[in-house]
Amino acid sequence: MSVPFILNHTNSIANLYLAELRDVNIQSDKARFRRNQEKLGTILAYEISKTLQYTNKEIQTPLGTANISLPVIQPVLATILRAGLPFHQGFMNFFEQSKSAFITACRKVKKSGAFNIQVDHISTPDLNNKTLIISDTMLATGQSLVIVCKELMAQYNITDLHIAAVIASTEGITHIKANLPKAKIWVCAVDEEMTSKAYIVPGLGDAGDLAFGEKV
């Protein structure tokens, strides 16, 4: 079982983007909110790229040849609609040749306050023998990601699975580790608490509403 990569354990400019995402005084700027997610997605994509398989290739320059290590394959990128779209865009900016998968999943809340996760639709390229990076802005309980990943793994022989989030809860990471022990986890920050409605605290609020407007 791999140790999660936590971006803000090392100081970098990424802390500024994360701080602006959390800041209630800045969140009203939806374009900035989306753009900061996109930046963090690109940074995590770069970190994940270090773990991919590479091969040496000779590149012809105007003056000679250069030996460069290039990735053997491009990963497939996936996200859960709608909140994860700006974060997913950051991964697409980095892995420009990658194909994308999109999943629609939602909570079905009961009167008691408990909820089930329902996967409504999956649109994906062939994932057999592929590396899959699935991203979502918030990794709260981890239930949605586990259900989606297990459904994809039941249909395809996925070689490597990477799960990426902007903010995760400790509970969500524990749930991912227990149910997807071979998955590699990449997050920008980890928060300790969650509310009774499974919102991460301090978190940043409802990422989908902040990026695209409140649902009705």
C-alpha cells in the first residue's frame, strides 16, 4: 500500500493557489476559483508524471541528435462531473495527448440524512492495459471514488490507478486505502474533520457550486 502524496507538505507556490481556493473573500470570483483548481491539477499531473514508464529516444536537432527519456504511454484521464471539471482541465493541460473519461455520480440522500452513491453514466475510452488518473476536487468519504473505480475495474484491466484530489479528509484516504489498496493517492492537502453531511472541515465549501453556480 503506497503512502499518499500530499502536495502542501512541501512549501511551494501551490500553497498560494490552495489558500485562494479556501478563502471565502476570494471564492466569489468563479473564474479565479476554477483557474486555481486548474493550476493545482497541472502541478499534480507533473508529480504523477515522474512515476510513469519512460524509454530513451534519439531526437534529431538542427545540429545533431539528443537522447531524451520519453513516456511510453499517455495515461487516460477521468473525472466525476461536475465539480471536478476545472481540476481535470489541469491534467489535460499537462497530458495533452491523453484521452478522457467522464462519470456522472450523485448522492441519493435519505430522510435520516444517510446517503447512497448512484453512478448514472460512464463515458470512457478503452481502459484495458492503461494507466488511469481519476480526479475529483474533494475526497470526503471516498465512497464515490471507490464505487466508480470498482465499476471501471470490473469492466477493464487497468494497469495502474492514480486518484487525485485538491482536498481530502483523513477518513476518505483511509476508505480509499482499505478498498483500493493498489491505488496511488495524490492530494494537495488533507483536513481532519467532516460535518454530519460529509463536508470537509475546514475544506472550502461546495466546489461545484463555487465553480459553476448553486444548484436548484
